[in-house]
Amino acid sequence: MKALRNLTLVLLACTLVFVSACGKSGVAEQTPSAKTEKPSDISQEGQEPSANGDAADPFGKYEQPVTITIGKEILPDDKSLPSGDSVENNQYTRLIEDKINVKVKAAWIASVGDAYTQKVGLSISSNDLPDAMVVTEADFRKLSKLGLLEDLTDVYNTYASPKLRATHDSTKGMALESATYGGKLLAIPNVFTQVESSYIMWLRQDWLDKLKLEPPKTVDDLQKIAKAFIDQDPGGNGPGKTIGFTGAMVEGNVADFQSIFAAFHAYPNLWYKDASGQLKYGSITPEAKQALEKLREMYAAGVLDKEFALRKDFNEPAVSGKTGIFFQKWWAPMWPLNDSIQNNPKADWQAYAVPLDSEGKYNTRLLPASTQFVVVKKGVKNPEAIIKLLNVEAEYAVDPELDPNVNPAYWPLRVVFAEADIVEQEYKTMKKLVDGEIKPEDMEEKFKPFYENYLKYKENPTADIGAWSSVTAYMSGVASLTGPKETVPTAFSGTTKTMELKWPSLIKRELEVYNKIIMGVEPLDSFDTFVEEWKRTGGDEIMKEIEAELQS
């Protein structure tokens, strides 16, 4: 599951039109939105706000160099920097210096992961912050409470570029709200592409067609089709050797069972607000018990993989042809289904946004609009320099003049600014290309890689695995998510004081109970005992802390 979470980050903004530019080190490049005029063509160098409050130039170049210090996260094994370049001197820092005359100095450098987290924690505890750094929501809230952050409200309103604003606006206010504390904008948030929120069913269409079955809609349909795949063996695995469907729950994350839970209006591991505005934790609701009852039934019937709780790689059965049903995100054709096609070019994987609930609706959670926050130390001399730097990052992230082989992680304050619905926007354009509504000679430059892949796919769908992956990811994966859906937004994704102490044990217990109920090791009603235990051993206290956080 850890590998899956890492891949999600890799593909976060790695939409098809820019797949080829994803760094081989595993950091996704930002995705461009609509074509805009370059800021170097429209800015007036050196413009600053006038006394009467006129807006300043988001790309105004300082007459004298302005230096800012940053805390920098790096990939220790990355070798993409040319000889002589460094964190403080590379194509990205030089571009920033050229455009706005801002120099970057690293106050400290730490490797991605725990080392960086510890360094941020040390900076906070010692009150020795760099001018700017990228932090999690938990650390953002901690810094906000301590009063260590600069109020960026006016600075953002004055200096944020049109592209940066459009990115935040695409979340309908949720991104900036997540970075607001005590009525003040205390950070610049990234934007998470919301298509990443949903797991969908990837199905062997060739198996379905061979058995002359209709695509599934409900959980019961899923069960019937999975049983037919086992009993009638359209994949030729041998009698009873096909796995109905598989999945995994690790560290309390229901992952690929998420869609089944959602069909019962259950959202494990999610803090959300119900229709009345009451805070809920999705793992302890009556609806979660109903979903567990169904999974328990399917496990007992042999439809759910008997090895799901032990399997190290729950994708393996799909790749090897042992199952024709599994749940994954829209980019599954890029990984792991590309390996399935490599093994069997006749495999026809298609995506469906199912199962539906009792009213025929597809339900899905919405991940946080923002997961990273650029914070600025209180009292910094030129806070607008950080906004300008982010403007440049957002505008020039995919500049063709930059060397694509240099990892984009070397942007000084590396966060992804992709519009929340950028993937769906691109799909709509791609569909118009496929349907002939846009002529090839009229398409934007960035869509040429897709169209070239589509022509290869049209001639022979699986002759070129890369073409199959990219076309199927969009024209089946994303396409399945463009229909009506009911969404449940994340209300809280940070960490409270009690969570720091008790959450690991609560999550461990949750995973244990869920797995035992599904496998029939414990009775279904042990769920009720678990809920009472969860509340008593820290859950209620955490709930109160989160409610207080949401009011701040």
C-alpha cells in the first residue's frame, strides 16, 4: 500500500498529455492549464503597489536582488542535476532570479520523508524557521497556533498571479480555506487534483463479453459476475482457480474496497460532515457495519480473495490474469495494467464507476483540496517575494526551454499547482479530438502526444503498450468518472494532540477488527464493541479536538 500511495503522488499531476515528461526519479511535473501569455511579455518590471493600493505586478522584477532562505526537501538518490549545479543554483533557481531577481539560499536541506519531517519539527520547536518552507497540514496548524506565520492575506490579494488564483479558485474556495487560520491566510496551499479521490472498477471486458453478461451496477451484480468468472473460467485459469476480486486494507486504509463501502454510504478513515453538519469518522458508522457484512458474505462465498489480508501485492492477480475485477484509480492502465497487457495483449480492461447505491448513485469521497502548504516566517522582510516565486513556478513549470531531464523537485518551494478538475478538462478536449470535433491541425501543442498515441491505438490497440496505457487511462478511466456522482468532502486531514499519541494504536485495532469480521474470525456484532472501545480509548477526545480545530 505504501508503494501505491507513492505512485499516487507520482501521478498526481502527471496527466496523459504530460506523461512523457514525468521525471524518472518519481516526481510528477505540473500540468499546464489553458494556454496563457507569458508573464515576461505582460509584466512591467519593478512595478510595486502605489500608495492608493493599486495592484502590483505578480512578476515585477526587483531592482536589487532579494534573498530568501528556505527549508529544502531533496531526493537523495537523484542524479539529474548537471555537474556544477546545486539546490541553490540550478535551471529553476536561475530562471527565478532572471524573472524576478530573487535569490534562494537553503537554510537547511533534508532527504524526502522522515528526515525532512524531523527537520521541520526541529525548526518549529526551536523557533528557528527559514523564510519559507513546505509543510503538511498538521505542521501548518501547529505553526498557526504558535503564531509563527506571516499573514499573507493582503500579500496574496496583491501579488498572486492569474494562474495561481485560477488554480485555487478551481477548488471553489476549499484550498484557501484550508490555509486560513483565525481568519487570516497563513499559507499558500497546493491544489490536489480531485479525480485522484475515486477508486473505480477495472473489469476484464473480454471475459464479460465471452459470458454474455451485462456490466455490473450494484454490489450484488459485482458478486454475481465475480462468481461467474470463477465458475465458468473465461480466463482459462482452470476450474475454481480464478479469483473473484481482491483488495487490501493496510494501516486502516480500505483503499480498493473504498467503492464497495461507498455504495453503502460508508467512508472508512474519513473525517467528514453529514447532511446536518455533524462531524463523523467514517470507520465507526452503522453504514460501515453494513458494508462489512456484505464483504463478509462475499468472503464466505469465495468471491472475495481468500488471501486478501495476506497478499503483499493485491495488483498481482489482475496482472497475471487470475482475476478479472479489481478496484484502482483512473491511471491503472499506466500501472499496473500495463504489465497485464504485456503478459496478455488480448486482455481488454475497461473502467466502470460502480458499484452504485440503492438509489442508483455513484458515491465517492473527496480528498483534501490541499495537502501541502507553503508557509512564510512571521516578520520576513519581503513576503511578496515568496508569492512572486510561486507565481514563476506555476507559470513556467512546463516551459519547453527548461531541460526536461532535470528533476522538477529542484524548484525551490516545490508544490503542485494543477487545477482541481484539470484531468477532466483534458479528457473533454481529448474526446473532441477522438470524435473529430477538433481537427488535428487545430489542436494545442500539448495534446499532440495524446493524439499520436491515439493513432497508434486505433491501428492496433495493444501493439504499443504506452499508447494503450495513455488512451485507456483517459478514454475509459477518466471517462467513467465524468457522469453524475455524489461526493463527500474531507472535513479534516491534520493531526491533533491526542492523535499524535493514540492514533497509531486506534488504526491498528481498526484494521484488525475489520479484517477479522470480513474473514469470519469474529462475529459481525464485534463491530459494535469496537466502536465503543474506539470512543473510550481516545476517539471521543480526538473528535472534540477536531471540532475545535474546525472552528479556529
